[in-house]
Amino acid sequence: MSAVSRALNRAAQSLAATSDTPRLDAELLMAAAFGIGRDQLLLRPPPGPVPDGFEAMVERRKAREPVAYITGHREFWTIDLEVGPGALIPRPDSETLLVAAVEHFAGTPGPKRVLDLGTGPGTLLLAALDQWPAATGLGVDSSLDALAYAHRNARRLGLLDRAGFANGDWATGIAEQFDLILCNPPYVADDAPLASDVADYEPDEALFGGADGLDDYRRLAPGLARLMAPGGLAVIEIGFDQGDQVRSLLETCGLQPTLLHDLAGHPRALAVRR
């Protein structure tokens, strides 16, 4: 057994008490320490000693720091994003929004203009622009820290000429219409329990949405229709138990939302077509 394999086994064992995916975490950290992808680590393990920084990474993860913050990157859809403190970590469940958009625009050239409200590190906007090479878009966020990551991600992915970013309060001041609107607002109730690797590290303003988690939906719903171009689509992420409440808010504003489920079968988003 190689030194790398032994180090991976030890790391996975030491992470078992603090992580639900200790082996995966160990592999991601080892790959990052080598400066390669996890696939390459597993298929073509580098020879030689374990990188000096690996053990320190494992210790950080044992303190429940998110793997994405330790490695500085997170894969989402077809892109790899730089992430870190001050930016919400992209979740695979949010890819449900992109799946809905791909289905909606199937057989067409795709959206020309994309709006991502609460873009964070550029997650949904940059994934959409990578999906549709002719599209341009705007990402809005109230956090300057998150927008700094978004700018760097757009530049690194070669999308900066098609992606604009604005520091703003949701859609306030935006006058144009968009073919595709994507939004993952804060939807966790203020008193809801969260795992410590989320609550202690990720930004509160990207997680918590008031006493019932619906504050930002109440602000978004009234202006959604005016932002949608004819034939357009808006997809808004929700908490697993918020489908009926958010749907009611949208219906009150004259919209007709459709509930979408993620790959695990959980309610994950509402789609509004025009």
C-alpha cells in the first residue's frame, strides 16, 4: 500500500466522527493538496510522498470547516467555482433549477438574457452562460464579498464578457426583462437548527429568511412578472416544506407556479412560465 493510500485511510478514519462522508472528504482534500482533480487521484495516483499541506487540511475538516472552503473550490453543473468565506457554497440540489431551464428551452436557441438574483459566487448565472454560449446575463447580490468571488469566477471561466454583476437589493432598480430568471434566496427560518459546518461558517445573510424563512419570497414575488420576457421562465429554489406557502405567494401576484422536485424526490423549486 502506498503512502498516499495509507494517509487516505487514516484521514477517513479520523473524519468519521465529524463527517457523513469521511472517505470522500479525505479524497477531495488529498486531491486539492496535490493540485489535481479527484478523478485523477483515484485513476492515476501521483507517486511519491503525501503533500505537506494535507494533514493541516484534515485538521480543518475535523473542526467542521466545509471542504469547499478548505479546497477553495466547488463543482456545480458543468463548471468549477472558487468559493470561500462570505459566499454560499453551491449545492447539487440547486442544479434542479438548471434542469428545469434546459427542459423549458429545449429545441430553441435558448435564453438571450439571464438574471440571477442572489448570485453568490456566480453559481446559477455562470452555469447558465456555460450552458448557452450565446446568452448574456446579470448577477445581483447584496454581498460585496460574494460578488468578488463571482467576478473572479467569471474571469477564470472566460465568461466575464457575457456576465455583468451588480450590488443590489434583489430586483430593485432593474428595468429590463429577462428570458430566464434564476433565484436561490435565503429560506431557512431564523430559529431552525443547522449543522455546525453550515451555521458556523457560511454567511447568515445567504441562509436565513426571517421567522418563517419566507421574508425574501414576499419581497421577490410582486416584481417577478415585470422581469419576465414573453416566453420566459423563472425558477426559484425553496425549502423542502415551503412549496405550498411560496406557491400561494406567487399566485397572489397573478403567477402560476409549478412545483419541481430534486433527484431525491424532495420539493426543491417553483417554476413560473410566461
